[in-house]
Amino acid sequence: MDRENRNTYELSLQNLTAKNIYSLGENFCGKSKDGTELSFTNYYMEKDGRPFFGVSGEFHYSRMAETRWEDELIKMKMGGINVVATYIFWIHHEEEEGIFRFDGCRNLRRFIQLCRKHGLYMILRVGPFDHGEVRNGGIPDWLYGKPFEVRSLNEGFLTKVRRLYTRIAEQAEGLFFKDGGPVIGVQIDNEYMHSSAPWEMTAGVTNEWVFGGNEGNAYMLRLKELAAECGLFPVFYTCTGWGGAATPDSMIPLWGGYAFRPWMFYSYKGEHPATEEYVYQDYHKDGFECTDDFKPAYRPEEKPYSCCEMGGGMTCCYYYRFRYPYKSVDAMANVKIASGCNFLGYYMFQGGSNPLGTHGMFLNEGQVPRISYDYQAALGEFGQVRESYRRVKSIHYFVRQFGEKLCAWKTVLPEGAEKIAPKDAATLRYAVRTDGKRGYLFLNNYQDHFTLPDRRGEEVVLHLAEEDLKWEIGIAGDENAILPFHFDMDGIDLVTANAQAVTRVEAGGAVTYVFFVPQGMQGRFVLEEGVKINGVPGNIYDCGKHFTAELFEAAKGSVKCKVLVLSREMADNMYMLSGGRLAFTDGIFLEDGDGIRLESTKASNKVYVYPADGFAETEKMRRIADSGTACLGAYLAETEERGTEAEVKQVAAFKYTLTIPETVTDGVKDALLQIEYTGDVGSAFINGRMIHDNFANGAVWEIGLKDFAEELKKDCMTIHIAPLKEGAKVNVESAMAARSEEADAYAAELKSVKIQPVYEIRIV
């Protein structure tokens, strides 16, 4: 695009006033026995008086075999999560009145202890109502027949809640932040006076729903008092804020956003609309009218805008099947941060599988799969690593390293930015967070349920008090970016960059700043005058047209630093390890006190590391030559390749048996059964017990076999595919009570069955 036809966007940062930031007081602070202090201002969380950027990920322990918990928590930590949020589903623990279960996958105490072991804070979402697509929203069936209303201030219900809270407190005893434990927050109820769930024992006949509540803040405050009386003592209490839900002053309101909304299809029959979730807003400005669901009952500047339910995925419901676009997750994180969020929270970050009830009852609600709660999340229900996990890491590393300054900076939007229509493909979506002198330019070129085109030759001009800053940029469709200006690199001023800051590391006595170049963008760094780049005077560094990783040195007098620039693909494969090392793989690294492991679906894995000598050679990790990445060390991590196949037999019109070798998980970390089929619903059984299910949406159906390895040594697996039907009707033309289903055509086919080994290679 020539200069005359270039779109130019201008935004003034002149005469900005600083945020009025103040402590929220004693209801929102606490001290650990080691002296560490957590607190909240009206804009962000603090740790020992300094801004702390929280990144929370939802992980439902009772929806996963306890043998998987630890590695999945390590994966979350490796992905930049620092807070784990979890629902405590009442029906999972007291399915039968008076009989509490905290064994196996319900072992809440062990889950909290694992979070403590790996340095992860926790928020316990204790109900009594949770939702989470669980049966009755988590309320046990037996409460339906009691002579009182649930979610209401009556003594009958409060007595049962007291018992629940007491048992939760027993599990968490000694594990609250004040005791040196990880539990910093407790959420009371969920979406009170906003949301409910079907009473599953009546749904379909009376379609009766769990009471949604009508007692406002009084209900929430009484449950908060009750939680404290029972021994739940967090640093702060939280509540969900959206949809007009009750938000008492003494609780932190938490927000979120979903662009994929299966609940619409309870009654709606059309196409899913494009939503407003990917349009920049200002969530911390009094008098600002957001065009999304943010309509708080308090003044926005009085409380931080914090999230607990940003769409980290979404489950399919029976009437809405879709393939979740993984690029939507980091795009939402970008939009939330730019819009004033200093505490990200994903629902879900870790997928799961519902446990069966004590007597075989299914504990999910009726519109979603009976067992699977994979949620198409960043981490799948059997530990699968999704593209969303890879992409969002860079943002998490960014806020970990640079969030302290970012937290205090305000949002500045171009006029009318919040009113951009979701399907507006012409207008550039951008925002700034800044103190008026330095900051970040945010770009978003992703929109749900609509494809935004590649953009080329755009020009953005920021007018500062003493200068104008200019970017000439392009960005690919579905991509987003966070571009720094007047970025301090240990005393060297990076004036502007067409690259996204990721982190800062110290290794081998040198400081390195790490950036990546978003897709569709030409990497460029403009530094202050008087700088030398690679020993040569000059303040501009341009990246190659097609590169994987480049390294240059910037120097100003005695001040020096290195700059490592990565492609988007390389950044998505990057993991931060101890000792200032960066490692790159299309598998996943897990590091804990016992060393470093590589998990992969490949037996042979190319691994890169920075600095280049970051790994010692071992029997399973040897150095190799790789001319394409001179600034990185290249290694090959290998283990013995294993392979096995299932014997498939069709035993009925829509049923198949799979005989799986006894050795399927021998010598590997896990084995994923991968099923391709056409049909409506897939169900898997072992000895008549359903162990997994899937709503067909065109994706490969995966089942982790480690959880069922012992059973499969004795029994085969049966796969039933409920067919898609054309012209289906029920024939009732009989004098007797006879009925039968008839259809013009049935479509169900098992296309392929594969077993994919999951390997684990110890690196150190």
C-alpha cells in the first residue's frame, strides 16, 4: 500500500492524569506466617506492597483422576498460571445426605497440598451453588425434597450449608495463606440472582430449575459470615459480578467473557452471532459505557477489574456443536489486559472428566456429555496440550516479568473504540495502556464467528507530550499483538518495536530481553539515538523476512543487553526453565524439584535452548548441528519408539468392540485412543460401564488409556455410535402401548481407530 492510501490512526496521550490508586483496606489483605503480605488496591493485587499480576486457571480436581493432578498442575505453572481456581461441587462430595466423600479424585486436601508444593495460589469456589455444567449446578438431589428452598436465607438450608462449609474447612485446615498455605481466596455461591440450572430429576417433564435467589447482598454476606464461622479464612472473598449478580462491598467481584455461548441454544435456533468480546473497552473508568456485559452495581474505579471466567475453551452442548478456535484465548487475554484487567482468569484452563455417582448416576447436566468435560481447554482432559496453551504462554510470561509497571498504567482508547461493531472489518482495533510517557500499544485482529482480514500498511501515531511516535504495521487475520514504546532495557530506551515483549532473563552473566514478531508483521526495533547495535553505531534493527530466531546486542556506553527475537511459532514453543534458560519444543517441558522432563507424542524430538550450552548432553539428549538457528543450541531428545494397534470388530449396527493390547501403556506415559467417526454421539464402555462420551463435532475423539489400563487387561472396550437420523418419527399406530422409532436414513460410521503413545523423556 503506498503512503497516500495508507490508513492512519492517531491517538493523543497528552495531558493524561495518573490513576487514583488506594488500598481497599482490611477486608482485602492478609499476611502469611513467613511475613509475606497480599492485599488489593482498587486497581490491582499487591504482594508485599508491590503490584502483582494474577493469572488464574480453572482446574476441577474432582473431574480428573488424582494420578494426573500433579503433572497437570506443573503444566499450568509452566504455562504461566500462578493461581489455581477450583469449584468444590457439593454433589461430588455429599451425593447421599450425610455421607461425605473426600477419597480418590475427591481428595480436596491432597489437591491443595500439591498446589502448595508447586508454589501455586488457590481460590476455592465453595458454592453451595456452582453450576459448571454439573447436575443441578452442584446441588445434591436430596435437597430437592426438603421442606425449604435452596439458595435462600432459611435455617433449613443454612444448616446444610454450614455442614458443607465445615467439611471443606476441615480439608483446607492449615492450608490457608495465613498458615503458609496456598489458599488466598474463597468464592461464595456463583452468579447469585443471575443464573441457575435444571433440577435434573424433573427436567424434560416439568423443566423445573434450581432457585436462582432473590435476597441480594444479604444472602451473600450471610454465607460469607457462615464460611468464616466454619473456618474458611482466606485473604479475600470473591463473588461473580456479571449479569446483575449480587456484589457486596466486602468481596472482590470477578468477571469474564465467553464468545461461544451454547446456552443460547436452549431456545435459540439460528446462527451464533459474532459477539462484542473482542472489542476494546475501559473497565476501570467511571462513566464509561461498555458495550459488553460489564454493568457493575458499583463505580468501576472503586474495585479492580479482575476475571475468573474468560473463555479458556468451551464445551459443546447437544444443540450446538463447534470446533473451538484456539486463537481466541490469547486474543481475549490481550483485549482484557488492554481494557484495564490486572488479574486474568480462565475457565476452563484444564479440562476434565466427570466422576460417576456412587450408584452409577451421571453427574453432568443433561445438555452436555455425560462424562467428558474436556471443554476444548488449553490443557485437555487427558493432559493434551492445545494451541491455545502454547499461544497464551507468551502473554503470561510478559505480565510475570513486566506486570508490576503495567498494573498502574491506565487504558486509553481512540474515540468510539468500544462501539466498533463485531463484524466491522475495516476499522483497526487498538488500545494503549500507558503512564503518558511509556506503555504498550495493543492490537487485536481476531473476531469470533467472523473472519477479520490480514491488515497491511497501517499507520498508528501516538501523540505524547513532547513527541509523536509512529508505527507502520501489518498484522495477520486472527492475530493480536502487544507492542512496547519507551521500553526500558536496563537503561537502554527501546523507543518503539514491531515485536511483542515476552520476558527478561539473566544467564551466563548477560541480560537478554526476549521478543516475538506477531504473524503478518515485519519485525523492527527503534532504539534511542547513540546506541550501537552489534558494535556498529545505529539505532534501528530490522529482522529478516523469514526467520526462526535472531540475536543482537544493544549497547550504550557501559550498558549492554542482548535481544532475542523469535518468530510466533518459536515463541509458542518456548518454555522458561530455571537458571535463566529458555527451551523450545513442540512437546511440553515439565520442571519441578526432581528435574526436567519432556512430554511428547513423538519418540524423537528436536529441542532448542538459549543460551546455546543450556543443556548437558545425556544418553537421551545429544547435541546436534542446526544451521537455521545459530543463536540457539540444538539437541535431539529421543526414547524408544513404541506402537500398538487395537483390534476392531463390528458387533451390531452401531456398535464395535476394541481389543486393546495389555501392554498399551508399558514404557510410555500414556496412550491416547484416537477415534474418527461420523454420527451423533459416541459412547465408550468397559464391561457395561460408560467410561467416556463425545458429542460429534468433526474433531478426533480422544480417550486417555492410562486411567483404564487395568480394566482393559480383562475386558474389551465397546464403542456405540448413536446415528444421525433423517426423517425420524415415533410410530404409535397400535391399539397396545407399543411405540417404535422409524427414520428415513441413519448415518453412523467408525472411520478409524489409532493409538497414539505419549512419551516422557527425562532431560535433567
